[in-house]
Amino acid sequence: MTSRRSIGLLESDCTACLICVRECPSQCMEIERHSEQISEGRRPKTVHVLDAFSIDFALCMYCGLCIDVCPTDALQWSDQGGLAAHQREGLVSESADLVRRAHK
Amino acid sequence: MLIGTAPIAYRVATDPGIRILVSDLACCALEAGSATTQNLLEPENPGHDEPRITVVLISGTVTHLLAPAVEQQWSKVPDPKIAVAVGACASSGGPYWDATTVVNGITDLIPASGFIAGCPPRPDVIVDGVCSLVGSL
């Protein structure tokens, strides 16, 4: 079993649906996204595109609800982490940190 | 360091120059005791030398009711010392950040020199975090 030291993100699997952000009890997650028109296929569609993802591990209660509700399994427990910082802001993980912690 | 009782002091097993005092406010405080069973920390005993530094681990939710006690504990610890917020509650208020009775992080009370993430952080994360924070001071 993967130990729950932090959370990793498979960026390519994230559809920026915001379900994790809305479910998070401590509201520690932030997603920036934009919409794009896709005209391939039978009818034009609008999809969300992820711009930035961040988790504030100073607020996160490690409940794993975001991981449970993620419809594409883009979020996962990671055994990398064990975060410590001299500033509170140092515990905020941006997209690049989250992607690095994900199991490929 | 239970409020009103004698403080429990630990030393880091790999670096006994680092003395650790735990401010037991909530569940995070149990992790320091857990670290002793994993031989990461050892209870302080008369055989130990004077500490190089004392690390006060603020472990748990700081309510406005307990805030003066935390400040008092901190003021009684001899220098050189640093305060480290252990876990989400002490760092930022954690899941209770929106509660009117909870202090949103100990920086409002005392000068914190370190923050360790977790809810609660694992014993090894606390000990590794303390060592890296002290090492990079």
C-alpha cells in the first residue's frame, strides 16, 4: 500500500472538472482552467483545459476525498513528500510538484 | 508539555544535541510519542548534555482559549529555541480554519521557524522535518 505522505497528480488525466475542489472539506485545493472549443467529431464541444493546480498542504487534512471522487483517477496518494518548510507558504505545492510526486 | 503538567522532553536519536519539547494540544502530539517507539526520538535523561537547540513542537489545534497558555509555554523555554508548527492545525488552522474559536496558525501568536505538513504528520516526517529545519537555519 502506498503510504500517504502527499498527493500526486497525473496532469494529462485531469479534466479540470473541479469535483475535487468542491469536495475538499478544508478547501485547500485550487484549479485554474480555461475552456476550449473542439470542432472535431460530429458536433462542436467545449472542454475545460487545466492551467494550474495547487494544493495547500498546510491546510490539507489528508482525508483523501479528492482522490476518491476524482472521476479519471488523476489524483493519487504519493509516498514522496514529508513536507517541511520555514514559511507557511512553503507547504503549498504547485502543479510541477504534484506531477513529480505522481506514479507514472 | 501538557498544559499544567511537567513538560515531556525528547532528544533526536541521531542528533541528541536537538532537544524536543511537545506542546500537547491535540492528536498530532501522539506522533512524537510514537516516534520514541520507532527509536527516532528518545526521552531526555540525565545522561544527555546541554542541548544545542530546543525545538518546541506546537502539535495540534490552537484555540483562542488555549492561546495564552501556548504563549506562556513558549516564553518559559530557554534560548536558543525555535517553534515548529506540526500539522495542519498549528500551521494554518487546518480543517478548522473557518471556526471562530480556532487560531489560524501559530504565526499569530509566536514566531514560528518551521512548518511540517500532515494531518497528522508521520513520526519520521516530524523527526526528518525537525532535523532539516534545524540544519538549514
